[in-house]
Amino acid sequence: MVNDSVPDAEVVARVLGGDGEAFGILIRRYEPGLLRFATRMLGNPDAAADAVAESLVRAYRHLAQCRDPGRLRSWLYRITGNRCRSHLARRRTNDISLSEAPPLADPSDAWAVVERGEQVALVERALAALPEEKREAFVLKHVEGMSYEEMAQVTGARIPTLKMRVHRAREALLAALQELV
Amino acid sequence: MMLDAGGGMSPIDPRLQEALDNERDPGDLPADQQDAYARLMTAATLLSAKPAVSVADRVMAEIRAMPQQLHTGNRWRRAARWLTRPLAVTLRLRPAWTLGLAAGGLAAILLLPGDENGPEPPRATEGIAQFVGHFPGARSVEVVGSFNNWSRGKLHLRDENHNGIWHGDAVLPAGQHEYMFVVDGERWVADPLAGRYVDDGFGVGRQNAVLIVRQANSEDAP
């Protein structure tokens, strides 16, 4: 049995050694972020769940191909990002349904739920209006909390390019979010 | 979308960008920029809630249904045992010139003596794959792929004539496999003669070569 605090590289070694159940540790560790990332990229929770499930199975199959298990998180986001791009390529951008986005908060106060839901819908609408690359850059930076170095590993883009995408995304979002706060 | 007088999107003050990149204390920003900072950080917070769904059970069920030896070396131990027995073999289809290069090797394999009194037949689910690549000047070439967990050090090719033609064989389970050549221990190269490729899933334009191994007793071409 592998403890949840064990480093990624050690869990990967256990999986490659034949302990397939240990992969569940990695799923628990990264699934929430991957689902959030995919949902923000695709705007549809069902499509996001499919993309993440496909990505995790693919990651398991090709785990030995992960050349630096210490950077497993970046590798998983990279695979998921590619799956999201494949999904997006199969449909037109305006097919993204913001109304299908999942509820994000669960406060007990009913009025807070309504108010927060409206705010979330506004932010999601603004995010969905961004071009795919800027949307990805903003989500990785500000939602997933990645450094530009890690974003470069995930996207394959250069750091100056990513900074420019994040800056442009902020400008576009700020313009669209005048009603917020 | 907010447009400036020139019709473009209003740029954000560089100080605000720096604060959002954690390169400047947001408390030092002018009041209007602190509002913009708060607006963007609130947006990020609203987008950061934990999703309500999980795919863990679905993924683990799929993983449990996979062959147990996916990440172990059992396949290779079985292949080594199989190689010690005289068997009829089936070869992977290759471009004509590579088959020609390997003709000597093929003949040697096909002429292995059989035992008419009942040699153990080849496993119905395996076949021989032959790898040939042209890498002049290379010091080493090996093959990594889905059949050996993409692990190096398990399938080395040989250049016995020192002419840059590297070749080697392996017994593999019948079916489709993905693979790459690793040249001089560091350069990963998709077989330029594979004829079939798939996206490797790890980057735009990155592809693995694909090979199809026929079952040893199959009469159907792949």
C-alpha cells in the first residue's frame, strides 16, 4: 500500500513495478485540477470528464514514457490539454455551452448561492470568449496556480509567449468583467 | 469587450501585470488598479472551485481490465523462452528495400530446423517483428515502444557491417504496437519508414511509429 504523501516518482515506480492500484494515488492527487482545467477549456462538464478519463488511461498506458516522474503534474496537464484541443477541434467554438458548466461553490446561504452563481456565469462567459490559447494560459496561471516554467512544460510554448498570452487574457477579461466586484 | 479610442483592447498598466505575476506588492498599486486587481483575482477564485464529479472509479475500472503485465517484464521472459524453440514465424510487412536489406536475416530465421514429431507450436498470439533503420555514424540504436514499456536497454539493434544499417528482431504479441528508435542514447526518432504513425499525445506534431505484428499462424495479411 502506498501512502498518499509519497512523492510522485515513487508512486510511478510502484505502478511500473506492477502495482496498478497505486495509480489511484495519482488520480486522487491530480484529478480535481485536471477536471477543473478541462472544464474551463471545454465549457462542458461531460466532455471534460471524458477528456480527463481518456487522459488518465492514456497516462497509465504510457507511464514508462514519462521521462521525468518528478514533473508528473506537468505531464498529466499536457496530455489533458492535448485531449481538450482534440475535443475542441471536433466542434465549433460556439458549440461550447456555458449553461452546462458545473456548480462551483456550495455555500449554505441560498442567496449567496444565487449571487455567486451569477458571478460564476459572468466569469465563465468572459473566459469562454477568449481564444483557446489565451484561455488555457489564464487558467493554468491563475486557476491552477502554475509558474510560467511549468506552463511551458505543459503547453510547449516559450515563456515570453505565455506571458504575452496571460497579459492579453487579463486585458480581455478585465474589459468583460466591469460588472464584477 | 472594452475598446480604446483606437479601436483596440485597452492595455493593462504594466504595474498591474507585475502585481498579478507576483512581481510587485498589490498594496502599492493606485486605487483604480487595486480594483482591477481585485476583479481579476475574484474571477480566478470563482473559477477555482473543486469540481463536483469524479472519474476515478471509471479510470481504475479500465486500468484493472488491462493485461496485468502491461508494466512488467513477463512478456520478455516469455519471448526469450519462445526464441529458444524452432518455430515457423511471421514477419511484419516492411517497405521493400528494408526487406531486401534484411533478407539474409530472414532466410536464417525461416530456415530454422523444425521438429516434425511434435515441436511445440508457436503461440498463436505472437509473431516476430524486425526493425531496420539507416543511421550512418550512430554509435548505438535501440528500440523502445509500447511492447517494452518504452524502456531503454531492452532491444538493441546491430550494425555488423558498419555501413549505418542497424537491424534487430523481437518476438512480440500479435497486434498493433507503437515504437521509436533511440539513437546514441539520447535522440528519439520515429522510424521514417514505418508507413503508419499516431500522435503520441504529448505535443503538437509528435508522433510514434506504428507496427503491426501478425500472429505466427495467421493467414490473413494485416
